[in-house]
Amino acid sequence: MKRTALVLVILVAIAGAASLRAVVGRDGGAPKSNGAMTRTIPKAETTAAPNVPKTSRFAVPVLMYHRISDLSDKERLSPLMRDLTVSPADFDRQVRYLVDNGFAPLLAREVEEAVINGRKLPEKSVAITMDDGYKDNFDQAFPILQKYRVPATIFLVTNTVDTAGHLSWDDVALMHGRQVGYGSHTVHHYDLPDLSIFQIDYELRESRRVLESRLVETISSVAYPSGRYNQTVVERARAAGYLAGWKKGGGPVQPGAEVYLLPRVRVNGGSTMADFQRKVWSGANVLADRRDSEFMRMKLARKIRQVREGGV
Ligand SMILES: [Zn+2]
């Protein structure tokens, strides 16, 4: 009996050390070495394989962008503008990185459907989303998306379409169906929790109505302006007929996620490539950490069985 207890204590200690190592690795970002289970950012650039492995236990970082533009001298003075704006050169590098490293870029809709219907997604999935419908999404981002054949989802504020600095309905129509999907970002971009139920309903329903009549397709999701929501907002989004809602922050989207509070990973202006890589590998690292702990659990169970069967 004593020997069993001692062996169990040792095994539990080994498992604990392994899971601690996994946690340390996750915080440390993508480039890391973990004994036999190495997961590093591949140095050699590879093209995405056509038959990528899929999993129903996916972890997808859904990247959230705003403006893709070079800043004017005046804009450069504003911390908010610097934070909102990724340069076209950086965006090009980032999108190319996804393609070169075998990531499968998805529309937000595909991620929503996988969560709702329990569908499989490629193991190395990622999605690009852009909020607010800035003009540069068409002028700067769209040519880059086309160059690499990468899809993206734009969350539009319907009242600002066709206004200065924003997409026109013609831009929206032109990109529609050419790798770009759309969602609602409400009518006015007000913080929804601050509004009356009547106003919340208007923001959610009117934006959806306008988008659906312009695009002649179902608009399935809403991104809450400034990521702000409360229980009423979620309930009204469901009642307005949306199938999904997007917030900000919260890591990669995983099965079982609350579908009206799907998380996104923000890409800020001035982020380094290392920052970006850490964000896009966060999903793959979740899968690898999960595999590690399952492997350790199985190993532990096998050892315990062996000890017990040893007749101790
Ligand atoms: Zn916004």
C-alpha cells in the first residue's frame, strides 16, 4: 500500500510539472520548445496545404482590425489613431505571414457556424475582421486581401456608409462576394448598454434591415460597438434575429463559446511582428496544450493501472 501511495505522489508531481510547463509556455507566446512536443513558429515559409487537418475542438483567433492606413502627421499625434491604425505595409506582412505559415483564413460566419452547429474547422484557422467600415478597408486592405486570396469580414456602421472617410455602398457591393463578408456594427456606433431597450432594438434591427436589403443576403452577426454589452443587449440581439454577437478580447474562439459573446483578438497599430505571431499562434497553442495535458492524463492513468495490476 505504501509503495502505491509513493508512486502515485510521484506521478501526480510529474503531471503537475507538465501542466505548469504548458501554462508557462502559453504565456510565453508561440515560439517555445516543450521537450518532445515542440511547437515553434516555423522558420521556413510554407504554403498552406490544400487538405489541412480539421478538428471539432478548434481554437480560432479572430483578429480585430480597424483602419489600414498610413497616418497623416496630424493623425500621428493622436494615441487613439495610432492604436486604431495598422499600416498597409504591416497588414501586408501580417496577411502574408498567415498564408506562408499554412493558416486557414475564415470568414467570421464560418466560425459562428462551427460554434453553433458543432462543425469542424481547420486546426490552424484564423479570421480577419475589420470594424467601423473605414474607406481604407477598400483602398488599402482589399487589394492585399485579394493578392493573398484571404477572406475578411467587415462590421459596418450603416449610418456612416457613404460619409467622408468611410466605405461607400459601391465599395461594399464591389467587395461583397469577393472574399469579403459583412456583419452589423449597428446604425450609429453608440455604446449599446447606455441606450433604452427601444433604442437598442432600433440600432440592432435597422442596421440589419439596411444591410440585408443592400446586400441581399442574411446578416447573421453583430459586433457590439466598442465591445460594450450587457445581458439586455445580448437578449435583444437574439430577439433581433442575429445568430451570433462579437465582443472584444477573450482569446481564441473555442467550441462551447457563448455564441452572443464570441471573443476577438485585437491587432493594434504599431504591433510588432512578434506580437502578431503570438496572437495568431494562440489558437494552435491552445490545441497543443490540450493535447499535452490529455497525453499526460493518459500516461498517468496507464501508470496507475500498471501499479494496481502489479498487485501492490
Ligand atoms: Zn467600432
